[in-house]
Amino acid sequence: MKRKCPPLLLVIFWLVIGIPAVVASQETTSPPAEDRAKGLTLVEADVCEQMEGTTPVNPAVVFSSNLDKIYCFSSFDPVPGEMDIYHEWYRKDKLRAKIKLTLKPPRWSTFSSMRIRKSDAGPWRVDITDGAGQVLKTLRFSVTE
């Protein structure tokens, strides 16, 4: 004897199984940060004594501790989409600050700064990283008394 499946059960099955599968296949998600950063190109990066607008002034590798601040400038072209990068400031390989900066297309320049004191003499570096933590460039410099 052959039994027929009631049409109502088929409709319920389709509602429970079929619709969520169709909706899930139509959802769009933004690509992971590492995929968005693939087209990102760092074209200039400097550590400098000051900024005038978006222009680094007196880029160098040795700075006096008499300065109030030191700046890290970075410029990107192209920027494929809005994304975050970081300026990670290290003194003697110890992280002192991680500064989040947002980039916007089609190109973008930005900077961060670090206050320095007499006691901050010694080797420093700034790692410029993307949102996935990949180092795009390392800038090394020293602070002297």
C-alpha cells in the first residue's frame, strides 16, 4: 500500500528548509579586511618633527628629546575602500601606543603623533599595519637627549 504525503506537509517542509536556504544564498557580506586591503598601496611614510596640513616637515631618523611631539605620516594611493590602518609606536620594542586611523577612497593621507619626554631617549619604531595586522612598513628612528 502506497501512502501519499499530504500537501500541507510539503508546504511546511519547504517553509522550514527551503526559504532559509534561498535567503542565505542571497545575502551579501563585505569581504574580509585582508581582501579589502589587497589593493591598498602605501606610497609615502615618514617620521617628522611637525605637520603643516598634510605635509610632513623635517623628516628625519634622529630627533631631539626637546621636541614636544614626533609625528608619523603615511599616504596611500589607491585606497580600494574605507578601511582602518594602525600606527603602532614602539620604544625599545615595547608597544607604547596603537593608533587607529581610517582611510577613505580613492587616496588618503593621515598622521599620528607621540608626545616625548627627556626619559624617552633611545631607539623607536612605528609599524604601519593594516586591519589584519600585516605590517605595511616599519619606520625606525632614535630620540636623543
